[in-house]
Amino acid sequence: MNIDLIFRIAAIGILVSVLNALLNKSGREEQAMMTTLAGLVVVLMMIVKEIANLFDTVKTLFQF
């Protein structure tokens, strides 16, 4: 895991929070919620890839 992943997650979080605030101020709460969910799904997919890499590494480490 490198620091680039942490910066990408932070950038997505900042972008989603700004969009969420703008959409809530304009009265589009449903779209704000969908934006938040989309950001969450993107970040979770990034993390799932890293967890899969971790399991592959552990599997090859303990393979006989």
C-alpha cells in the first residue's frame, strides 16, 4: 500500500463533501445522497482491491 491511495481517498472525500454541501444548499437532497453513496462505492471498490491483494500475498506467503 502506498501513500497515493490515501491521497486518492482523501481527494474523493473532499470532492464528495463539497458536492454534497452544494446540492443540499440548492434543495436537491436526493441527488446529494446519491453523490455520497457513489463516492462511498468508489472508495470501497478501491479498498476491496487492496484487500484482495493482501489476501493473495498472504496466500502465496504461506503456500507450501
